[in-house]
Amino acid sequence: CILCRTYREVSGQTVDCRRIHLNGGAQSFRFGGRYTYTCPLALIHFTSPLMSDGLMKGALVAGPVLLIDPEEYMEEEIAKRISLDEKGRRRLKEAIKTLQQVGTERARALADQLLYTATWATSWDKRTLAESESRASQMARIAERIQQLKAEENGENKIDYPIEKDRSLLRSIVHGD
């Protein structure tokens, strides 16, 4: 994208977007037909698989978009990565201005639209789409449960017993206080 090209020109650092997008395509198949992810520059992308005869033959990738304000993005994501002179900063700001800023609801709608486009382009039938969405829902529930179990294992969501308070009360009882 224009931001990656500008970032490369200004910083001299390369960004491996190709690998990230290939992985995103694979994940979209795994997670039921849509996948939203960030690239190395923390921009949001969406992908949906192109299916034929039950096999993934490719993927559609859309993006990048910003979920946060462009100024905040410049300060929180770009400025922390590299130090820039005024000219480089200006060039990156101009590149960032070309990106669409969307809210989370719109981002979800864009991911859905990409899925419907991929479905139409490859003639996925309604049954396959429904199965795909059911699998994605099941995967989300499994991931949620795993996070819940991890939190319980790490002691989160547990109420610590106030042992010191208990001992203090017992001492008071023993001493008749």
C-alpha cells in the first residue's frame, strides 16, 4: 500500500506484508470465511477465501483501514518505530491521510461484504456459507472458553481470601477484644 511504500522510502526498513496477507488468507478459511488482522504497520485488513470444490484456491484481501484517528496512529504506531525528520514525517502524514478511518461496526460490515463477494465470485452455495459461519461461531466459543480457563488458571477472576484479616479477627476473639 502507499503507506508501506512511503514507510520503506522514509525509514529504509522493509515491511513483509506478503507473508502476513498469505497467513490472513489461510486464517480466513480456518475461521469460517472471514478474518480481520493487522499488518506489520498495525493497519487493519480483511480477507475471505476463494473456494472451489471445497478447496481454498486463493483469497480476497481488503484494506488497509484505520480504526483510530490518523494523528493518534502517527504518534502511537509510527513515531515509536522510527525517528523522523520533518520531511519524512510530512510524507508519512500525507500517506496516512489516504487511508480510510472506520469504526468497529463498519469494519465488521466490510469483512462481511468481502465474504459475500468471495462467496458470489466462487459460487459458494448458501449451505456452505452457513456451515462456514457455524464453524466460525463454534471456533469463537472455543477460543472464549480457552481464555476463560486460562484466566481461572492464572488466578484471575478469583477472590482472594483475606487471610490476614481472618487472623486479626481470631486474635481479637482469643484476647476478648
